[in-house]
Amino acid sequence: MKIRLSQEAPQEIAADLLVVPRFEADAEVPPPARALDRAAKGLLSRLYATGDVSGKLHECCVVYTQGSVPCQRIMSLGCGKKEAFKLDTARAVIGKMGRALHPRKISRLAILPPGLGLPDLSPQHLAAACVEGLRLGLYRFTEFKTKEEENGRTVPEECVLLLPAAEKLAPIQAAVEESEIVCEAVLLARDLITRPGCSSTPTALAEVALEVGRLAKMSCTVLDRADMEKLGMGALLGVARGSQEPPKFIILEYRGARRKGEKPVVLVGKGITFDSGGLSLKPAASMEQMKYDMAGGAAVLATMQVVGRLKLPLNVVGLVPATENLPSGTAYKPGDVLRSLSGQTIEVLNTDAEGRLILADALAYACRYKPAAILDIATLTGACIVALGDNLIGMLGSDEALQEEVRRAADFSGERVWPLPLWEEFSEQLKSDIADWKNVGSRAAGTITAGMFLSKFVQSYPWVHLDIAGPAWAEKEKPYVPKGASGVGVRLFVEFLKRRASSQAAAGATKTQTKKPT
């Protein structure tokens, strides 16, 4: 689908379908569509007068123009209450609209972006939100389909975003192009997560990382078992012992900072490509979904692709410890003690708490970069779903300023986070009688104790942990997230990095202006 901008008048655009947004409180046709309504002989006015459409959120009503204007059909798109409308509402209503296109055959789609003219919502952001809603909402995974399904979704060949004549198109076009790059990365993450464990192996993830590095012109190193043994990554290798698939430790390094020696931001993603629970075997029900236990790793790989393509002026490192967690005669056992890369020892009480083990080594490796910040992302605990549900990301960390940076990026991206406390008293649950730490505490505060465990491996560097166990996999369709893999984390990370790059650029400019001449 090609997306382009146009300043054509709505009543003059030739399209199979023209989408006109409407808020619940609108008694009249909204200003951008009034000339269209007049040209269509009051078609929208009459539709509103009947009471058949109310502007209720996600309401989609299609009427035929009978040749009164060049567009064949008009859709009244409900946007809900105007005072509650946000960027993520724009993504949601456009995503829902995209799915409502089926079974109509729409080759050329035109959209009046919802929210234009509202305070604090720029045309650039709204256009980008429309792209995200449409691209992400229309996603389907068909890699293993041998024939087209009868109920397959219709994807238009072209989508035209109609903008007021007074707007300058260049910055909006740039925002749309950037949004396309981000959406492509989210879809990559969804593909990686949705592929079955026999296809999305640690080796396969490493191959994707090498391709990302090649296309984005960044360094990519893949450590194998022997390399990890030399380094002393005993926690990661312990988890990998039960599988015949060789583990991989993926390192992507992007050097985009304009100042020499600038400390990098390190992103760490859990890459358990299939999680059976190991000898602490999971129940059979829904175990097939455990292919998505590498959603954090997929988010990091996809984010690094965006970083390279956008050429962000930052140094960014992406780390993905990748392995399977399976039971076998060689698998690690409850009661085993593993020596991690940091030198600390870990008593394994539950082999299904494996994500924190591989992250322990990855976080210790991240500290070697003396980073400006470490952010890890993982489908870490079912307890996070119990605490926060399916839509929120649990956030814990060692640095309040960094957490606030992440929260702002999360709110803007629509991938929302909620903070949980990381108080030292929770460490008591993790103290082992025979090693430095146990890999699980009690049932109480499971997400917090998992975060506390990870905190033992990040030294004093600013660090945030994101638990995406809830939103990584959707049990039912959401407005712009299909049933299954969501690709959560990519848009949050990209927004975080963009904001940090802008902040550093602004700080650098201020420093240059205030520097005294010599």
C-alpha cells in the first residue's frame, strides 16, 4: 500500500472510499467536510439528522454518493468524545476503520485525518498516527498459508491523507516516512514472534540480526557457545543446556553520536525462542504460545533496524541473549547453582524462571560499555499480567529520571507503562542458603522480585526494566493490534531514543552558544 499526502479538496478527490471523522458532540458536519456535504447534496447532513450515526468511538457507517461527487463511498468514522481524543485514539480509530474495509474492494482510500485542529495535536503527529493505525491494523501473518483465505483482509493499493491547503507538507511528509520505517520494524518484530519455534530459533534470530546490521550499516557480532564459555556466561549457558539448538548472544552496535566517546544507550531483549519451562515443565494448555517468549529480543532487533535507518545521532547497543528452554537429560535442574558473568552465583529453584537468568548475563555484559542508560525488555512474569492486565507494561528501575523519560515516550507512543516499586526489602526473598541469590522468591510480588533479581547485575548504571508479559501477545484483536503478536516495545524505544537524541542536541547547542571565546 502506497501512502501519499494531498491538499485536494474532499469534494474533488476521486477515491473508492473517503473517510470523514466525526465526534460525538458534533451536531453539524465538521468544517473540513462541509464543502463535500454541499457538493453531495447534503448527504452527510441527512445521515446525521437520521440519528443513525452518533460519532461513537469506532463507529463506521458507509453511504454511497450515487455520483454526486468523485468518491464512490463516504464513511462516517466515529471518534468518540472530543475532549478524550488523543494520538492513540487516532491510531485506534484508523486501525479499526482499516479492518472495517473488508469485504469491500477498496483500491484507493482517502482519509481526512481525525483530530485536525485540536489543541496539542500537530498535523505531523496525526498523519503519522494514521499511518501507524492503518499499517499495524491491517497486518496479517500469512507465511505458512498455502492458499488465500476467503475472509482475508482487503489492503488498498493507495491511501491518500487529505490535509488543509494552509499546511506545509514537507514536515508532514517527513513524519509519514519516519512512521513507515517504524511500522516496518514493528511488523518485522511481529513476524519473528509469530513464527513457530522450529523456525524462529536462536540461529534464525542471529541471521536476522546480521541482516539488520548489514542493511543499517552497523556492527553485528554473534557469540556462540564456545565464546560464551570463555566469557563465563554460566547463567545463559545453564538455561541452554537442555536444548540441541545452539545458543547465541547477539550484539548490535550503532555509532551515530556526533561527539567522540559518548556513552551508549544499551537495549537488552530476552530471546527465549521457545519456553517449555524446562524440567519445571509448564502445563500443556497454551504451551504453543511460548514461541513469543522472545518478544523482547524481537523488539530490540526491530528497534536497532529503525535506529540505523533513521541515522539517530546517538550511540546505541542492542543485546539479545537467545536460547531455548527445554527439558532433557542434559537440562539444568532445580537445585543447580550457576555462576553468572558477573561472578555472582545463582541457586536455581525453578527452571521456568529462566528469563531472568539469561538477562543476568546480558545485563552484566551491558555494563562493559559503561553506558549512559540500560533498558531491558522481557516477557518476564505472569505475575505482571495478574497485577496490570494485558495492556500495560510493568516498569521497574534504579533511576527515577530515566523512568520518567521512558514514561513520557510510552505515553506518546501509546505503549503505556506503569511503575512498580523496587525497594531493597524485596531482596530478602532472593537470598540463598548456598549461593548468592535464588532465581525466584515467594509467590507474593513476583514481578517486583524478578526486577529486584535483575537489579543485582546492573551495577550502578541508570537502568529500567520493562515487563511486557501482558501486551506482547493479544488473545483477541485490538484496534490496531491483531490477535497474536503485538510487536510491543519497538515504538516506545524509538520514541525514547528520538527524544534523548533531541535533548542531547539541544543541550549541545546551548553549550556551544554559552561557550566563552578564547
